[in-house]
Amino acid sequence: MEARHIQMISLGGVIGTGLFLSSGYTINQAGPIGTIIAYTVGAILVYAVMLCLGELSVAMPYTGAFHVYARELIGPATGMVVALMYWLTWTIALGSEFTAAGIIMKEWFPHVPTWHWSLVLIILVTVSNIFTVRIFSESEFWFAAVKVLAIVAFILLGFLAIVGIVPLKGYTHAPGLTNLFKDGLFPTGFGGVFTTMLTVNFAFSGTELIGITAGEAKDPERTLPKAIHATLWRLIIFFIGSMVVMTALIPYKQAGVTQSPFVHVFKMMGIPFAGDIMNFVVLTAIISAANSGLYASTRMLWSLGNEGTIPKIFSSTNSHGTPVIAVIASMIGGILSLLSSVYAAGTIYLVLVSISGLAVVIVWIAIALCQIKFRKKFLAEGHSVSELKFKTPWYPVLPWFAFLASLASCLLIWFDPAQRIALYWTIPFVALCYVGYYLMKHFKK
């Protein structure tokens, strides 16, 4: 993979339906300024985690990197837990994306059953992943490019509307930034900002895909740092830029009630077929997220098989070097997730979503802790920091900030009743994974 592929894969993983569809609800809950603050803090946290990951990935460019780092630097049991949780995160996401794609296509083709379109997406994403990594990376590059172009157009047109160059329905003058402040700084209370902070971290999940690509990157010492340094300003432009436009043009009480804020703003500008245009963009976002999700979950299974934690068959590859068995197993997991979302949405699927939602932040905790331990080990072995091709800046302050802020995001979920179920299920699941590892190790003897 080249630098452009890695940057777009990371971007493709993080820009999904959460930004296009759920952002209006976030604005409605936290208010305009609260939402912008939450996304800004979230972007800084994610960038701190990526800087930790950068040092690890360049020093040890392995496929399925998080799991390998956790195994070597924290312990083999933790390595397996990190891999399983990340695999589960993306496998559950696959089921959600398949469902969402079918629902969107049904709006255009109401007489075709939803599952037909879900099946088409399953085949498309499997084919993209099962051949060479070049085909996957190239397809993901273009899927992600559509999302990026849509967001750039939205931001540019939005700022022109804010200053009055583009006319808006319902406004006789330039709206400016009035909607940001007219109801006070925190109209829903500062607690709304806190609640949003918890969900913002989940919205930014996917940026860590940079680490998974490390083992298949072309010239990782150059491409990985370039992709990581681009993370912060891209998150600021695409996420925070979009939020500023939305909050300036849509009164916060109207946001998230009936439709995507992107569609709302385009309709205010009088753009024809705004709903169809955004449905196409969201469909592209779904395909891109599913594509990245299958890649990520596949590499985790391959890595576990390669080290012998799970059967070696999962590490077998075809003539193109693609781990086909791992691809098929991850896709089966995604299909089972799809079925549970249809037939057991209030029981099995709810539990799976709760665990997977929190799992990514736990992976961030592991990344930060691995960087702290790696640097100590590296120096203890007689090396100097100058030998590192990529150095996490402000060590140890930055990695400890990434560790503690990610940990706080997990623990403080307890104070949000709507998300507390994630802790109820994730903590026992993690404990069960550790017990399972030691039982497997015992019976292997």
C-alpha cells in the first residue's frame, strides 16, 4: 500500500454513517458550542493515540499490529483479548452496514426485498478483500474519495451560505454565527457536552486502521508517519468543519429530529435531489466502512492464526498473499451479526453492539500503554531515542494523556444511563476472554 491508500483507508474507516446521519442528534443533545468542543477534544485524543501508534508501527510494522504489540509488551492474554475485541467490533459493524445498505436501496427500489441488496454488498465487499491487497486498497481509496468530496462540497457551500453568498430558504439575510450563541453557550447544560464526549470517541473509531496496514505498507517508515500526521487536520476539517456549518445553519432544536443534517442544509440551499445525492454518498460511506471493516477483522484473525493462538488455518493465504479463510470467517461473522440484528435485535444484537462500541476505546488504552512500555524497554536495552524513525512527542506526557483520557471515556460511561449497558456486558466479556485464554493454554500442555 502507498501513502495515499493508507490515508484514505484510515479516513474511510472513520467517516461513516455516524457523521452523515447521527450528527444531528449530537447537536440536539449538546447544543452548538458543546458539540464543537466535544469534537475538538475528541480529535486531540485520537491524534494522541495515533502518535503513540506511529512509534510502534514504524518500529514494528506487523500486520494486525495492535494484537502483536499487546502480546509482546503487556502479555499474551491481553494480546488475544485486544485482537478478539477489535475483530468483534468490525464484525458487528459489518452486520449493521449490510442492513443500512439494504434500507437505502429500498428507497430507490421499493419492490426489491432489502436482503437482496444486503447480499449484493456482501458479495462486493468479499470480492474486494479476497483478491490482492492492491485491489482492496484501490477500491477503498475511491470509495473514501466520494465521501471526502461530498464533505468538502458541504463545508464550502455551507460557509458561503453562512456569509450570505449562497441564499438559504427561511433566511432573508446572512445567518452568520447567530445560531451558535443565541440560546446561550450550553443550552442543554454542560452535562450534554459530557454525554456527547462519550459518543464522539466512538465516532472517531477507525483512525487506528493505520496500524493494521503497517505490515502491508510500502516503505512504512515514510508512509505511516505521513498518514498519521495528516490525521489531526483531516479530523478538524471534515468533522469539526462540518459541525460548525451544521450548527451555524440549523437551530439546534431542529437538528436530528427528522433527517440527516447534510440533507437538511442542502435542501435549505435549494439543491435539487438533495435527498438522493446524500443517499448515494451515505451508501458509498457504508460500502467503504464495510470494506475497511472486513479488512481489519480479517487481519486480526490472520495474526492470531499466524502466532498459533487459534488454528493455523486462519493464517493460510492464497497465491496473492490474501488470508482467504480469515476473510470468509469474518464475513460469516458479519452475516451472523446481520441475522441477529433482524431476529434478536433486543437481546443478542444489543449485547454485541454494546461490547463492540466500547471495545475500540479499550484498544486505544492498549495502544497508549504499549507505547509507554515499548519506550521503557527500548531504552533499557541500551538504545537511544534518536534511533527511532518515528518518535511519539512529549513522552511520557502525551501517551499518559492518551491512556488516561481513553480510560476515563470507558469508566465515565457509568454516569450515562443510556450507555451504561456497555459496561454491564463488556467487563464480563473481557474477563471471559482472559479465562478462555488460560484454559486453552492449560489444555494445550
